[in-house]
Amino acid sequence: MSHLSIKRLCHSLVATTVALFMCAALCQAAFAAPKDAHADDRGVTVSPVKLNLKVKAGERSKGSFTVINNSDKAGNISVYAAPFGVSDMTYENTDFTTQTTYTKLSDWIKFPRSVYHFKGNEQKKIEFRVDCPAGTAPGGQYAALFAQIDPPKQGGAQSGISAARRVGCLVYGEVAGKTVRDGQVDFGVLPLFHFGGKLDCAFRVQNSGNIDFDTDYQLIATPIFLGEAYDSLDPSGKAFADPANPPISKRNVLPGTTRAVTQTWAEPAFGVYDLSELVNYNGEFKTNTHRIFVCPPWAIVTAVLVLALLVMLCLVLPLHRRKRRSLQNASRAAARAAQLAQDAHAI
């Protein structure tokens, strides 16, 4: 290779290396977040997350909650009230749009203004009034107080807190007067045999009163034959899927709703148990006890093998005895014939 070729090759390598470095720098600039692109933006929070409020029909009440801008950037935060309810029995889907008999509180709540300006890392106490109409029936009323970050204006520089998101404080209101706490519990059907894996025990609590109440529940498994005792409220129980986070035993039930509650026994051991579901709702205690046989797959396989062995023994042993008896009879007959032959020869 000539000196000129080597020189050209070196120039090409240098040019390629420089181009690669430039591409890497451009990619890093394109995909990495810039310094002021809200990497420290943690949004907004409220305190408390649940607020108990008592009001009287025909009177004005006052309340407040705290809104916190967790970002170091300034911006506007809107506040407003909305109905609070649930859309199914699991209580996993909250409903902040539907108005019912028990969500009129959101219409009674008024703020001095709807938008507040926050400095970076600033928190403000937001006050509101509640104008409860005269003649309002006593009982529970439920609403949510939302704090929502206002999004940046279209076409403007994004110098506010962040894109829009909201957090809420649930308000459990009570209109003074005669409250009715009433309901019932319906237990689910439990199997007689459980073939391993987790066991879900479900029940439903119906609130037919006019105010919410809490329900406490407990699942206790008492071994009758083999097995291991289990108590859902014992955080040291080895049957918990996560001993650091034992199941929560208390659930709230809103008026006019039915709540489905499931208690999971994570790892039932082989054995026979008396399984007791204990529910304390609205100050009333109800128990459901059920006998259950826990048969993991390995126990079923073992039982099948033992049964097959017993069947084989029951079939083989009689044949073996019959064959042995036949051989003994044949041996005796041969001995008798030999004896007769010997006697005949002697004569």
C-alpha cells in the first residue's frame, strides 16, 4: 500500500470518528430532558385526603383543606367540588359525575374563587362555605374537593407547573338530624372441597340506611384433621402472600349501595377445617361457619396411587391364594398317586 493510500485511509477514519461523535451528541441532545423541562415537577397534593363535615339544614357552614404545589415552578391551580359515589359493588370504580340523593353536597360547596396562583413549593389553605338548603333530609352527603393543575396555554411557553392532573379530598358530610344505620350481609357459597391454591371467601354488605358505616371482617380456619390454623388478622401468619402488608379488615359502605368484599386465604395447607367468616357491620355481628376439605394436587395424586394399590392388592391376593391352593392340591394329589403306585407295586 502506497504512502498516499495510507494517508487517505487515516483521513477517512478520522472523519468517520468525528461524524460518530457528532451523531451521539445530537441524539443525546434530542432525547435527554433539558434542564428546565420539569424534571423536578412533582405536581400537586392535598391534605387531608378525607374530611368529615357536619352541617345543618338551612344554615351555612365553613371548611377548608390544604393544597400543596410540590414543584419548584409557579403556576395556577383550579379548585372545585364534584359528586362522590361508586359505580359498582367492588368500589374500585369511583364516580365523580353522577348526582344522587346522597351527593348533593357538591352543589352546596362554594369557593371564594376557582383559580389560585401558587409559587414554587408553596402550600395554601383553601377555605370554602357550605350552604345547606332548608328542609334537607338528615343523613350522609358525599363530595370530592379537587385541586387541578391548569395546563399551559396553547402556543405559549411551557413555564407553568406541568400538564393538567388532579388530586382530590373526599368529603364525608352529615346533615344533622335522625340518621338510620341499617343493612344486611350475604355470604358467598364456599366449596366443600378445595383443590389447592388460594381460596377467596366473599360476602356482600348492603347499606339500606341513610349514612355510611364501616364493616370489619375476619377469616379464621380451625384445623379438624391435619392442616395449619389461619387468622386473617394475624400479620405473622405464614399464609399471607405479603406478611409486611396484611389485608385491611375495615371497609366503608356508602348509603344506597352494596359492597362486595373478598378475603383471600393465600396458602391453605392440606387438611380438614372449620372455616369461619366473621363480619361486624353497623354494630351487628354475623358469622358463617363451613366445613371444608383442602386437597392439594399432590394429595389427590397420592390418594389415587394408594387407592390403585389397594385395588391391585384386592385383585391379586385372591388370585395368588387360589393359585397357591391349586398347587397345594396338585402336590397332594401327586403324593397320593405315588403312594398308591407304591402300594400296588408292593402287592
